Amino acid sequence: MKRRDFFALLGGGIVVLLDDEIYAQETGGPRRGGDAPAVPLEIGAWLHIGETGVVTVYTGKVEVGQNARTSLTQAVVEELHVPPESVEMVMGDTDLTPFDMGTFGSMTTPRMWPQIRRAAAAAREMLLDLAVRKWSVERTTLTIADGRVSAGDRSASFGELAHGEKWTRTIPASVPLAAAADWKVAGKSLPKVNGRAIVTGAHKYSWDLKRPGMLHAKVLYPPQFGAKLISLDASAAEAMPGVKVVHEGDFVAVAAPEVEKAATAVAALKAQWKPVTAAADYRTVFQYFKQTAQDGAAKAKNLTPYTIAYIAHVPLEPRAALAEWEGGKLTVWTGTQRPFGVRSELVQRFGIPEERVRVIVPDTGSGYGGKHNGDAALEAARIAKALGKPVKRNWTREEEMTWAYFRPGGLIEVAGKTAPDGTITEWEFHNYNSGASGLHSPYHIPGKKEQFHWSESPLRQGSYRGLAATANHFVRESYMDELAENVKLDPLAFRLKNAKDQRLCDVIVAAAEKFGWKARQKTAGRGFGIAAGFEKGGYVATCAEVAVDPKTGAVKVLRAVVAFECGAVVNPEHLRNQVEGAIVMGLGGALFEEIQFGEGKIFNNRLAKYRVPRFADVPVIESVLLDRKDLVSAGAGETPIVGIAPAIGNAIFDAIGTRIRRLPLMA
Amino acid sequence: MNGGPRGVDVDADRTLLSVLRDDLNLTGAKFGCGEGQCAACTVLVNGVATKSCLTKVGAVEGKRIVTIEGLAPEGKLHPVQQAFLDADAMQCGYCIPGMILGAVALLGRNPNPNDAEIVIGMNGHICRCGTYPRVMRAIRALAGNGGRA
């Protein structure tokens, strides 16, 4: 949107633009196709107060269940003193919202949240300026509350004050903000702002969207990753009434007015594919990581190996896109965490300027790092272009669990030594392929050696909630217990002995106290474990109690206690919801989630074969939130997941004396 | 259908889910897996929680179907919907319409379920965001009221 277009689109009122030069430099800004920028590159967010008093905020962030829509609304309410119902949050629309790199890395709270507060605070000052001007009163006599500015017996709504104005102000992102200790609305549990639309089924996800004349499309995928098409006989599909076939090189798709018809048609395609020899399968892949390490493998001997399986995100809404070409402009509605990234993919694919591609992201049926790219969007747009009709491409569960990407598998090798008193004196840690997030130990160990090794991955891999921090914490915290066992120190005492970071100590102590660590009673088949860590600005400690069936070895997690500290808490209830959700999701990767693959195929790409946590798997979960009002707020969607796997692994060792050095633990 | 008769002229072999969503524009029932594993597609058929992705539309002719859109009169909330809101029992929300209808059916046949009965009754529903403890809380709050409140 061009600046002069704001008021044309929005009507009169006031607009605040937030100029975030630092963010633009850090992120490189949007990639431009050579045309003049539609908006200044450095704009982080903007806010409009219209003549009806509606406050509209525009941000490139998206809502995927982490409740950013609600927390960002709180930011506006906090500064602007307006009821939450008067705030409209326009998110993830590349024509309307400023560029944003994406919703990942727990960045919404530390970066976007203060930006929106600054924009709202500036708008508040503009409203006060307007009242001063209109009423000729002293600024100090004005009060602002509930969407109104008042002075003595005078009072006006925001809409009345903004009426007839066309006033834009650009503010720097460095404006100081009120301390968390003084928050009135932030820091409290505002309910989910669109909760009612969820419980009534009114909210439209990408899967639910329709356009007139729309066709449902299916894509013909090869039987193996990377297989090339040799020949295609589409005659049977083409003969079906209403069915259209698109064939461009290796890309083959069908479309029909009904989704069942499209499914029948794609099954009727007769294709021959050139077979591929797969590099590794899910059992041999760990050696493969080491063989293909780009910088060579670790030289040290006596390293203890741990393995991490590939797992799937399994967002309950499989990826989906609806594409429509109109007058040379492409509009795609799709659930993605990177609307501007998907726009770039479309721009590159079709070789058209950015302003002719619009990506709109409806609040999405979760992502967990799994919806960073635009696969479904590219398919839908390609088929829509070929057929000249709006096209819907809703992925099935099998497609989602085969053709998206996975959390990387990994091999991690670790070694360490302790002095007789339990002080860690040596630490060596090598991660192959799974990633560098959370690689570095938060404990005080002088001279530690920690290395991430790039390797070849036989599967397409990518982001996942917490990235590799889960794998690295699992191995580090399991091995911490191995070291503690060597010197016969209690796992809690061993951690506190080696932790110098006070925030780390605080969560460890808080979790242990709530759990009743010191008073725990060992009985046959029962075990207790603790794990801690630091990631993305947040500190976490997790305690788990497990019961291990002596006959089957089946593990049941009975109880989990999480202490979490992410600076000043923005919304305690939603934070607890995230912490609980992270524990539940983390249980799956800890205990039983594993993508089984080989011969270039996924063997368990269905929910009947790939187990995810259910009601019966859920332990009693207790969360302790350490609200540090003196610290800036960090994101919280990811970090609480990193402690549950090692806490369970350590509890299993405590229960049966067996150290399991793999994820999932129950494979 | 949601309190009144509704006719559609479609192939009887199509799934109830796709007819609801694509022909009747009732998109509250969600596709999650297509094989009855996640229950996001749950609707009530004669009061029984039914996975619409595995149900042929021909099999429900003449039966009473309630989808999330028809659970409460326009502008009102069913007590189970309200309980989910009160417990903040949702994150992305994609599983929630199915969960709510599953809970309505559970409370219909057992107005006072204990925790073990709630787990058994709801175990077919997947929430990948992990809001299970909150769904438990929402249903617990209604136990004893038969979901009627």
C-alpha cells in the first residue's frame, strides 16, 4: 500500500507509522522486484484510528494458535485505553500489512509487541493533541479512558476526535515504554479475542475458503522422493466429465468441481517413473549423517552417541491454498507462517512484480514451524493459471506427512568429565544435522567444546517448534544425569552446583520445589527426572514422574511440573496454555513420534500409523510462571518444549536403571 | 439438518464431510485425516458423535444431523461452547468444533462423567496444540449438568 493510499482505503482519521530501522537492517527488509517500494522498507507496523473510532492495527505477523492476535490487541489496549472490541488486528496480508520476515523464532512478543505498544502510545498522544487543539485546554487536564478523551465536563470519543483529520505521524522504534510493573491490561489474562468465532465454527481457515467457480485440485506425486516422470497417460482422467488435467514437465495435476472427483481422476492417471536409489533409511541415517558431515566428523574418542528421529509437525489443518488470477494479479489465501516469503516464492515462480501478488493468511490451524513455505500456494497458483479458474489445493494428511518437511533427525555425540566434588571440568558436544539451536550449555563449564556439523539429509527438513533445542537439551540434560550418576550426586544438586546463571538456578529451584523433588518417594517401577535449559530468551526447568510397566516396558508419564521464566508475562493464562501445549506436544517427540522412511518413501504418513499424543497420554501438568517484571518479555511458544524429553528420559533411568539414548524413547 | 429439513442432490457415495463443507457451506466440521483418527470432522447424527469423513452422505438420509453451526440458536452459545471459552480450551481452534460436539455427545450419554470417563469418551479427538487439560477442565465444569447448564 502506498502512503497516500492510506486514507483513500481507510477513510479519514489518524495514522501512526512505526519506523523500525534496526529491524529492517537485521532482516534485510523485503526483497523487491525493482519497482519503487510501496511503503518505506523500515516500517514495522502501522495503526489507524478511523472516524468511527475503530482502531485498526496492521502487522505482518500471523495467528497460528499462539494467541498473537490477543497479545497484540492487549498491547493496543494497554497504551490507547480503548476496549478490546474496538481493536481490529489485520495480520499477514501482503497488500495491507508492512513487510515481516515471518512468525517464527518466538519473535512476536520481543519485537512486534513493543512496536505495537509504541504505535498505540503515539496515537494516544495524537488524540490528546487533537483535544488540546479543539478545546483549547491544558494538556494536563485531559484524561483518556474507555475510548474517550475527557476534560472537565467535555468528552469526545476517539472517532469524534479523529473526524475530519488526515494526520500521519512517523515515530521511531526507540520511544521508551512504561515499565511492566505499571501495566494495567498487559500482564493480565485477556481471553482469546476471536474465541467465539472458534467455538461456533464461524472462523474460516484456509481449508474452508471458497471462490465462485472454484475447482478442487490434486497433484500427482512421484512414488519416491526425487523420481522423474518417464511417461504419462492421462486419457482416462481427461475422459471424466468436469475433470481437467494440467501437465507441465514433471508437474501433473487434475482439477474438478468436487474434491472426490479430483481424487478419482488423479488415481486414474497412469504414470511411469524412473526409480531412485535412496541414500539412507530411518535406521541407517545416523551413520549417514556422520559420513556426510561437511566439516569432517569429531576426532575425539569415547564419545557417547545419542540419536534423534525425524518427526512430523502434524498441524491438524493440513496445508491448503486457494489461488485466483484476476486481471494479471494473483491472490492466494493460504495458511503460512511467512506470508511475505510465500509471496517471494510466487513472484519468482511466475516472474511477475511483487505488487501483482497478494498473499492473505487467515488465522491458521497451527504450524509449529511446519508452514514456512508456499508449496500448496505454488501448486494452486500454477493450476489456476493453467485453467483460468480459481483453484483450491487442500492437502490430505498423507500429503502433509510426505511432501511437506520434517523436523531434522540427528546424531549427537557427547563426552564430559567431572571433578570428585561434581564440578564439570570437560565438555565436548557434537551435533550432526539436527541443528545448532540450544547447542551451548547454560552451565558454567570453562573450555567446553560444542560444534554443529552440517550433513546431508535424505529427507526434506526444516523448522519445528524449538528447532534443535529439543534435541540438544535432550542429550545435554540426559548426559548431565550420566555425569551426576558417576559421582553419585543427586541430579538437582548436580545441576545447581554447575549452574552460575541466576535465572537458570531460579527455574530449577522453582520446579523442584513445586514438584516436591526432595520429598520424592522411590517405589518399584516409578521414577523421577529433572531437566533444565535456556532458549530464545526464556529459562525452563521441567520435572517428570513416570511409571514403567515391568513386563512391557511401556512408559506412562504421570506428572510434569514446568517452571518457566520469560521476562515480564504478557498474558498469564495464554502463557500457561502455551506451556501445557508444549508439554503435550513434547511428549509425542519424547516417547513415540518417529518418521519411518526408506526407499525414498515415508512408511507411516498417516495418523493410524503415526501416533501423536491423545487425552490418555496426558499427565497432570503444573506450571510455575516466574513473572520478572524487571525484564523484557521473551516469546514463549517454543522454549517450554525443550525440557520434557530429557526429564522423562531421566525419570525412566531412575525407574529402571536403563539409560535410553534416543528420541523417541519408546521406539 | 440443524433443526430443519435440508435437501441435497448429490452422489450418495460422497462423504458427509465434503457435502457439509462444499455443498451446504457448513465448514465448521473440519478435515484432519480422512481416516477417522482425529475426529475433527465430528457431527451429531441422531445425537451420536459421528465421524463425517467416514460416513457416506447416503447413510444419513432422514436422520437428525447437528453441526457446530446448529448447536445453539443464532447469537447464542451452547453451555459446552461457553465452557470451552471459559477454560480457554483452544489454541489454533481447528479441532474445537469436533471436540465440542464430542463433548456434547459424551455429556448426553453420561451427564456426570469422572476424569477417566472423560478421557475414554474424548480419546478419539486429537488436539495437536495440546489443549487436552483445558478441554478436560471445560467438560469437568459441566459434569452434573448434563451439558445443559
